[in-house]
Amino acid sequence: MSEINDKFIPIEEIDLTGQLIASIRYKPKLAIIICFGLGFLFIATLNIAMVLLGAFVVGLSWFVNYSIKDRKVVDIYSDNLVIFDNEQLLARKVVFEDIKEWTCKHGVSSADALMLVLEDGEEIYKNTFSVGKIYKKLNKLIPKKESQAIKDEESSKSKLKFRNPFTKKNKK
């Protein structure tokens, strides 16, 4: 899996084509705003337990919002992806035709991530907490290259069929 290699070039040198569909950032801003709001609602109840819970949620939201550096991770265009490095100095353009398979992984102890497998076998792994947005956009643009869609297609071609025990048998 790669982060930075010789295919990453300065952002200014990338030939951007297509229409910008979405710009994915590292932190999920909407989730942080919702947590702030819920925390303040808990505090407004004036119940001591809810006030403590609200103070904890507001404090945690504040910590996440101001201590974790936000950065652009991926720009999704109508015909390609632009993947940025962590310092926002280099980027890589990946055309949809070069993608063999893609999936969004949900992390247990780390961030969620976008995984791409290119036609040449190279794997690209990009951490972000906004994989839901990436999944929705890529599933509209290149649904047949998603890992689960590929597995479903392969299993539908299988000659091995299982009979459902809860349906009536067809008599021939």
C-alpha cells in the first residue's frame, strides 16, 4: 500500500479535467457540529447528569475540532480522483479507467479509509473520517468497480446454487 511515491507531483502541475463532484476532507465537520449542538442541548436541560454529559460532549467536540488538523484528502471529479498527501503539497490524479477495484474500510482503532486497487496492482490507502461521503459519490460514478459489486457478480456466475429450504420444491 502506498502513501507517497513518484506518481505524486506538485498540485499546481496536475491537469484537472471534468467537473468537481465533491471535495473530501479528513474531519467530518457535520458530525462535529451535531455533537456541539447535542452537547449544548444536554446542558440546557439543567439535569445534573445531562449537564455533565453535555459538558463532556462539548469538550470532546472542541478537542477534536481544534486539535486534529483538517486537510483535503480526495477531490472527486466526474472522470477522475485527485488524491492529496498529508502536507497538501503533492497530489496524484487517478483516472477511473485505471481503477480496478475500490472499497471503503471502517477502521477499529484508526480512521476509516478509502482503498483503491489500480489495474497495475498498486494499492492506494487514504485515511479519512468521511468515507460515507466517498462511498456515495464513487458508488454513483463507478458502481461496478466497488469490491462488493465485483464479488456479487462473481458469485452470480457460479454454477453452485443453494436451494432455499423454506420454499416449496418444484416438481418436474
